Amino acid sequence: MTAPPPRRYASNMLDAKLLEATRAAQFQALADPVRLQIVAALSRRPHCVCEIQSAIGPIAANLLSYHLAILRGAGLVSAQRRGRWLDYRLELAALAALRDSLPGTVAVLDAATAAEDACGCGTGRRSPRRTGVPTGATSRRAKKRA
């Protein structure tokens, strides 16, 4: 005889819904190209606003402040006051949790890494047989040029 399924309490369901909403807001925050550039700049080390501004290119200070506020609100970036300046840094735990919330992310990344390692050439590139293109085959574009 099998055990009955565990009861779901309202608090567990609310927690799950809140977590889903949080993850959706975080993905939404990353859906802007400027914010992705900010995350890329902060991935190297913490920066103050002026360093972020010079790293991502010409952007108005108020627009940069707006994008940083969106990232802070989503919990992806935190700030620490240093005198008159704010140093921004990535919240690595939040980004890791966001990555892990993607369905099959770990399995897909592990499979991709294993496929690159199986190449055996030491460059990390896949062999032509693994790309689905038979050796010696040419693309349509190459045939048109010939």
C-alpha cells in the first residue's frame, strides 16, 4: 500500500508563488541590453557608478541610475556606500539561484561540457561529426559561391 501524497499547505503554495514571481521579476530585469552590460561590467569586480558609466559606454547618469535601481529591486545587484559614492556589486547567490531555476540547466550545461571535452583536440571545439554536418559536405552558401 502506498503512502498518501503529502498535504500542501497554503503557506507552501504561497511561498512557491512568491518565488515564481521573484524569478520572473529577475528575468525581466535582465531582459534589457543596458542592464546586461551592467551585469557584465560588474561580473569582473565591484564598481562605482562612474566606472560603470565608462565601462558600458555613453549613457545619461539618470538612465544609468534607473537601470541600477531596477537591478537592485530585483535583488541581482547590491550597493555599499563609500563616502559620497556607491559601490555596486553582483549578488552571486541570486544569479546562481536564477540560473538553477531554469529547467534542465545543470544537465544541459554538463552535457555541453562533456561534448566539448569529448572532442579530444584540446581546443574545446566540436569535431565536424558532432555538428551534424558530414565531413566533406559543403553548405548551400558555399555551393552558390562556387
